[in-house]
Amino acid sequence: MSACRIERLIPALAVSEGAGVTVHRTIGTPALRNLDPFLMLDHFNSDDPEAYIAGFPDHPHRGFVTVTYMLNGHMLHQDSMGNRGNLRAGGAQWMKAASGIIHSEMPQQSDGLMRGFQLWINLPAREKMSDPDYQEISPEGIPSDTHDGATVRVIAGQYRNTRGPVADPNTQALYFDVALTAGHQFAHRVDPQMRGFIYVFEGAAAMQGQALPLHHLAVLSGGESVDIDAATQAARFIIVMGRPLGEPIVQSGPFVMNTRDEIEQAMRDYHIGKLVQKKAKFAEK
Ligand code: CO
């Protein structure tokens, strides 16, 4: 059985987003424009309220899905269509922006740690102008499975007999948060067609003898298994994989479409107040 290897290591780049919040970006930087089907990965990680309190006021999205996973902190999500949702530590939100959403993501705390990830997953051409949709997942709604020193919270996909609440039918994405104790190995069979990455956010780990340093995105080569060792110290990381869409990607900020014309249309729609075409359904799990 061929094992996945590290194809590239991308160090996180500090980027100012929203109203001046520092995020640590890996996918969506000059070093890695995208990793089909993933368009962006931001890690927010700060215990300084000055650095996060301004949050992410109203901004648009069109053409893709966002998945926000909160590790610590509390954020209120509101959109221009009246939907509201709370993102709490250990919970997640899957948002299909599709034809268009304008929303805000605002911290609901004035001190303490704010930590988590936002991932953008591309939509295929046939879905880009479909209706928006949401799924909010409470911390209790994310199941976990502990096996041989690895505790795996399953946000999407399946680990052993545990299936996550988020389903992304276009990419069959898997998204795990893995806490590995020192001296143990995490092993998982994967579909060799899948593309993906590992991002270590606590401790350090290794893969096939190659180090997985803290706050770096490790792009995985194709293979039938992922084997990660925490030889000398505990580690915590996310592993995310999905089926590539293989379609042209044209991005301009918060709009990701297949052609330049579609991007110009999105900009025109936004300027004349027609970006939001359909009120989204809001489902809680
Ligand atoms: Co947003």
C-alpha cells in the first residue's frame, strides 16, 4: 500500500482581514494560490482582543463553500437575509455561499483566546449560481473516536465507524481534528484520487520520517494511506482532503468563478445590490 508523502510545506503568512484581524493564511497565498478543490485556509489564533475584536463586518461571497471550525472563542454570524447563528468553541459552520451571501462574523468576547480555522471549498460550475445554504453544528454535534492514542473529532467524512455531520457531495471532503499523544501514530486509509493537506497547530509530528512543523501547511501527495507519528511530543493537527473539481478557477477576492466574465458579473451584481438572490435556509444540527 502506497503511503501519502509531504509534497510541499507552506509556512503561514500573516494577513490582515476583515476590520484588521490578523489571520495566518497558507492556501490562497502567492506560494500556493489554491489546492483544488480548496481555495483558502486561514488560521486565526490570538489571545489579544485588540487583534480580533473588530471582527469581520459585512462582506460578500459568491461561488464556493466556507467551513468555519472554532477551537476557542465565540463568534456571532449574521447575514443580510436575517439569518443568525452562534459559533462556539468546538462547533462548526458549513456555509454554501453559492449565488451570493453578504454576512458578518463578529467576536462575542472581549478577552480570552480566539482560535480556529476557515476553509474555502470550491463549487463546481453547475453549483456556483445555486441557492445558498447553511448548516450550523454545535460542539456536541461533532462526534469523536479515540483509537490507539489518537482522538479524532470528525467534522466531515468518516474515520473508522464515525461519520461527521458535514457532507460536501461535490468533493466528498473529509475534515478531521486529530489529537495525538506522544509515542503514537495516526493511520487512515484514503482514496488516492483525493487531494489535501495537514496543518499542525499544537506540538510537532512527522510523516514518513519528514517533519511536520507547527503552523505549516503540508500538501499531501497521492497515496492510499496517511500515517502520522507523534514520536517525542504530543501533536494536534487538522487533516483535510477532497476530490479535485478539475475546472478553471478565476478568483477576485471574495468571488470565485470559472471565467473572468462571471467575476465581472459578480462585481456588477454586488455594486447594484443584486448579489444576494435567494434567502438561504438555515439548518441546525
Ligand atoms: Co465571510
